[in-house]
Amino acid sequence: MAPLACGRGMHRVGGEPLIEEGLQAATRREPSAHQRWPRKASVGIVLGAAAAAVIVLAGQQPGVSLKSRTLKTLGLVERFCYGSQLSMNFGSGITKFDLDGGSADVVRNCPFGASNPTGKIHFSCLYSGMWNLTDQSCYSCPALREKFTYVEGQKRAIVLRPAGEGDKHSEQCIFDDGSVYSRGEIAFTCKDRRWQHVSTTCSKTICRAGNVSLNFYGSVGKVRLPVPGSDNFTQLACPKIAPNPQGVVTLKCKPNKDPEGDGTWTFMNQTCQTCNPTTLKLIVEKVHKREVLLPGAITDALVEKSCIFDDGTKIYPRGIVTYMCHKNGWELQNSTCRDWVCPDQTAVMQMEYHTDGGQAMTGQATIKLKASVDGRHEYDCPQGTLKPSGKISFDCLPDSSWRVNTVACGNGEQMATSTENV
């Protein structure tokens, strides 16, 4: 181990006689006038820093110098702090604490006006001879001073005093550039041992500028629209993906019961879409069912759906389902779902035949035609004809119309026909 200087000779550290001799010399030597410490002085506070004081142990010339923590380990140095007056601010102004000289820890009550007046302040004497604030329960959140920016170009200083957990504080909406908002505030709360910004509600109108969320459902869904401040009504442009992007949304500002409180936006109407997206149930032939999903749409919009029912187990090969958007919502316009080509109809027949004497006889008969696929279909002759067991054939045409093909009701009987819907 390298030797250190002590007096004029060289000695190794750790030699017991050396340390004893040094201590005795230091004890016997009287300090000079400029070396004497005052019995009481106003000093600062060391927060959380352990001083590393150096104590000189030899006499007239530099001797062995050891840090106080080393001497403390050896049990050769005791703590001692001279009487001091400490000035501190716990949120209620400057408070002065008189601490007597000594080495013991000191506890003081929190000053009147602190956020926790029943709290305690703990001071400890360091080996450096300075008093140290080690703990306090006078407040949870320390003082805060910062520059707050509301919008670009509008700033102001925020100064918050020490406070207890849960305490709240608000500042007026007055900014350095001269901007003044007549309504709202800048709010802070003491939480988790620090001041936290909660909200800024600065506004010149009852309902302040911001954003509103609207749900158009379907493919448009929920949208967030910017809204300007207003004391009455305001109109917003419809989303670009809305059925009617040229429409508007109208909102009304509803004042707060508290005259100083913010108003709230209420929905009045919109022209972005007349019909909202919805799901309807359709039943055909009193048996077959399906759900119909309809989108958002404007007035008179038509939507066509397929003729697939019963979860796909019943499929009509022909026809469609049509819905129309009306002022009051979606309505079924028409359903042409069918298995047939020609519909149920009644054929009205004007018949004429001649007796053996040559007299012409006329009469009217009806035949009910059933919905059928395209092709030829036969029906019995009407009662009262010369040959009731005869047949009349009808053709179902691809354009869904019926046409008489042949008449075989006896004795060259002729007829003229017309058809009517059943």
C-alpha cells in the first residue's frame, strides 16, 4: 500500500499510533481566528446529497486526510451540526426554522397554512456539519412553474403552489399575446405526487370548438367531425363517403345550467342520408323467409336483392326483391321472386258456335290459368260447350304472357279470349 504524508515523515495508513497521535495533535491545537466556526449561522439545506467532508488530522503541516465516511467507519468521528436558521416555503409563504446545534435528528411540525398542517418535517445532521431535509409530509406535490401553450402563439406562465394529493387548481384563460377567453379555464390536479394538467376549456362561445362523433352505421360507420364554437346552431359538411356528401349535419348548442359551464352539442338533423342502414325480414308465400340488409341511402334510392330464402335452401330462379328509400325509411317496393314464367291469370273467353240449323250461338266462359313455366299447357273446355271433355291449349311465352293455341270444344267452335290477373 502506498504511503501517505503525515507531518514530515512517511507512514503507512492504518498504523494505530499514527492516528492516535494525529487526533491528539488536532485536539490540542487551537484553531486560528479565520478557522473558528460560528456557534450559529444561516445556512442552506442539502437535499438528498451526502457530503464528503475532508478532515485534516496533523498539526502545522498537511497530515493524513481521510473522508468523513472513512473516519465514521473507524468510529473516530461524531456528527455535529451548529445551530442554524433555515428558511423554507411549504406553500403558505416563507417559514423560518431555528435548529439548535447538535447531532440528533430534528422533527418539526408543518407550518400553518400547509396543505397538510398535521404533517412533520424531518432534519438530519450530516457528517459534513450541515443540516439536511430528509423527509416531509406537509404536501404531496411540490411547487410547479412552467410555460403553458394553448394554441400556437398563445402562451402563459403557470405557477402552482405545493399541494396535497387530490387538490385542484385552475387558471384563467389569459395569454401573453393579449388573447382573453371569457369562458373556461386551465385545470390542474395534484396526483401521484406531481401536478398534472387535466383539461383546458378556454372558449369565447357557450359551446366551444372541438369535435363531435356521429354514427351513420353501415359502411360509413362512426365519424369524427370538427365543430366550430357557437352560441346557437352550426352546420357541418357530411362525410365524403356518405350517400349524399353534399349534405349537412345541423347541431344546436344547449347552454349549461351553470352560466359559467360549457354548453353541449345536440343533434338536430342531417341530409347525408335519408334512410339509415337497417336489417329487415321478408316472407314470401307465407313460408319462405330471409333477412334483407339495406345500406344508408338518399330519398328514392332503389336496392335490389336476390330471391334466396331459408338460408339458401329455397332459391327462386326468377325475379328480384326491390326496396325503395322513402322519407320515413326503407319500404318493400316489389317482389317478383317465382319458380314460374307466366303468372296466375284468368282467361275470359267469348265463344261462338252454330247449331245444326245454322243458327249462331254465343257465350262467355272463364278459365283460370295457373302460374307455369314457359311452354304449352292444356285446360278442359268450359261447361256448356258442345264438347266439355275437349281441350283448350295455351302457350306460356318467354315474356311471361299467355296465348291461346288450340280450341277443341266441338263442332268447329270458335272463341275469342282475353286474360286478366287473378
